[in-house]
Amino acid sequence: MMGMTWIFVVVGVLASTTSAVPYPGDFLPTPKSYSGYSLLRTEPLLREDLARSLLILDGMRGIHFWKYPLVNRSSDILTSPAQLEHIQALLATLGVSHDVIIDDVKDLLAKENDVGVNGYSALEEELERAVPDKSFFQRYQRYEAIKNYAKTLASQDSRVTYENIGSSSEGKEIGLVKISSGGGNKPAIWIDGGMHAREWISPATATYIMSKLTNKEPASESLLSSFDFYIVPIINVDGYEWTHTGDRMWRKTRSRNNGRCIGVDPNRNWGFHWAEQGSSTDPCSDIYHGPRAFSEPETLSVARAIKARPNIKLYLTFHSYSQLWLVPYGYARNTRPVDYNELVRLAQVGKNALSATYGTSYRLGTAPDLLYPAAGGSDDWAKGSAGIKYAYCLELRDTGRYGFLLPSNQIVPTGEETFNGLAAMAKELHRTLKKQQTRPVGGPYVNADKELNSPSGGEAEYKL
Ligand code: 0X9
Ligand code: ZN
């Protein structure tokens, strides 16, 4: 009983500092400094009620969950110096031990994008020689630079086209790059990045893949002979810029929610099982699903662009961090698609090739099994609503040493290994598609395809 009282006292103190007021960071003259913020890692939370008690901290000022509290796993909590004591008291009351894994994130922030500090190792230098645009991938680039990179590629290579597929809430253009060596109606692979603003390695990797696909080497030429590629390097363009100018830890879009807290989690905003588990009705939460499915111009534009291209056979979306190869569905537990094993088999090929590059290990499975159930994600929508058979979400490097603040000298190796995973998977998919073309009607895949083409859970409700 005493324990419970304690929890209420501690939570009461924390609650008095929630951010349920207009978000002041919108007017910051300089970026939020994060000086003195530390990253705590709890021990695995062994009971549901422990996870629930910690979840009360969600959306409070000075607190950012890098890993949401869930039963049977540890939670990473970034905390301001002002909240540190309160959180530690709460953890003590709950009987949950923790380590301070990053003392002051300001130090990492200063280093993550500093080419001088992130001097390349021999391996990275070696790698960099293979990349035509050397210095571009030495650091995390801003939105304009990535957009210009894509436009320049399009102006220099006749196989590349750049298209503006829509405007963000703040009026920034969302760019789609198509890479096609021509020669008829090929199957296509869709890749997107930058759904979550602070996951900088994601747009960097998507852009790196653009570079690799156009480098005219045999590996990329062979890929382009089998597939067209569509790449949106940054979906959440406003949020991404905000992480460079205002708040490095921003996750959501920058839409105005009727004057209350800013932003919607774009990966809770897609129209497949929208607003179900693992998303929030609270505009101040980092996992706010928005007022309706596709309320965000960013998710709506990308969904429309995908739907307009029925030849897409593989959908890949890049997030970070944790090194996971996620297979649908993510919206709830035990909701595997009928062809789940086929999806796993193809992913395994990609994962093996990725890991063979530098030994980076990935875990493969559904989001509810490896992370948590979360509805409204783009991967689920791609499979369940757009009918793209092979849809995956990749949580890129690392597993938590740097988390979102992955030093920029890891862009090139992350790009290399991810490209290798993609290339191996594309090759295998090409073989599979060829086999299907020659299979007689009534073969074993007919039912699975039927299932795919009559998706349940939302398509009718959320017409694009
Ligand atoms: O929570 C997410 O949106 C993704 N993880 S992240 O740490 N990058 O935020 C995982 C999404 C997995 N897919 C679905 N739940 N549909
Ligand atoms: Zn993400």
C-alpha cells in the first residue's frame, strides 16, 4: 500500500510537467540542446503492470522513450536532468533496476555528424572509394541536400526520374525517384525512408541505395535488368528538418493538431487497422495516430503514389534502430498472413546477405513478437491494403549503443550491407516471379493470392 502511494506521489510530480500545452519548442530560436540528458535502460520488465506504470511517462516534457516500456523487454528512456531523480525514484518504487547507458547525450549529439571526429577507419575508407559521391555520405545531409542529390542524379542519368508526389504540412515537396533501365513493364521494388524524423540513418541509407543502383557496376546493372526501383528517401520531410533545426529527438510529422501538441506519428496513420493497438488518441503522445487515417499529407501522398503503381512486388520501409527485419502483420499478435512463410523465406535471403557483409546480425519476425503490436504502419498497409505480397520494415543499425545518434561514419557500411541484403532478395524474388509465370493455373499459390487481393480490415473504409 505504501508502495502504491509512492507511485502516485512520483507520478503526480511528473504529471505536473506534462507537455499537454501548445508545444513551445515550435518557437525555439536555437535547437534544443539536450545538455545533461541521460539515457536509462531498465532491466526487462517482467510484468505487464510495470510496463503500464512506466507508460504514464509518455508525452511528458523532458522524457523521450527510445524504446517503449513493454512486458519482457527492457525500456530505454531519455531523460532531462530535471526528471532524472523522479524517474529513478519511480523505478525504485516499482522495484525495477536500471543502468545509465549514456551519461550526457549532448556529447553524442556533438559527435554523430562531425566528419572530423568520425574519422573513417581503413574499412570505411576502402568502401568509400567504391562510392562515387564520397563526401556526400560522410555526414547526415539536410532535406534540401538530399532533394538536390536526387534531382542532380535525374539530370545526369537518363534512367533516373524525379517526381514531386505531394506537399508536406509545411509545404515541402516530397520527392520520388524512379530508376529504370527501360525495356517494358518490369516488376518494381519500392523503398522509403524517413518516416520517423529522428531516425537519420534511414534517409541516408535510402539515398545510398540510389547511389549504388546508378553506379553502373555489374551488380546494379543486373538488378535494373529485372526491376524498376522507386525510392522516397524522406517521407516525413518537415519532421526531418525539425530534427536538424529544432529538436533532434522529434519523431512525428509537424502538423498542427488544433493548437494542442504538434504532430502525428506517420507510422500509426496508415489506413489498415488504423487506431487499433499500440497507438494513441493523445495528440501529445509520440505515437498519436492522428484524427483519421491518412490525415497527414505525407502518408496520403505516398500511399497514393504506391497505389498508382500496380507493378510493385516488394515494399521496403527503413526505420531505426534495433537491427530487425520485420514481417507483417504488426497491428496485433497472431495475425500472420496466410503466406507468412513465403515472406520469411525471402527475408531470410536478404538478412543472410546483409549479415554476411560485416557480420551485422538481424532478428527476423513480426513486430508484435520482436517489438510490440502497433497498428497503422505502412508495411501492414502495403501488404493488407495495397496487396503487395512482400512487404517489410527494416529497423537499421544499431542495437542501442548509439541508438538514434548513430555516428555518421556508419552511413557507408550500413548502406553497403543493406544494399547487399536488398540485392540478394531482389535476385531471389526475380527467380520466384519467373517460376510463378510458368506455373499452371490452379497451382498452390492461387489461394494465397486470392486472400491478398481481398484484404480485410480497412481498405473499404479508407479509400484513397
Ligand atoms: O513503431 C514503429 O513504428 C516501428 N519502430 S520504430 O522504433 N522505428 O518506431 C516499427 C513498425 C513495425 N511495423 C508495424 N507495427 N506495422
Ligand atoms: Zn521508425
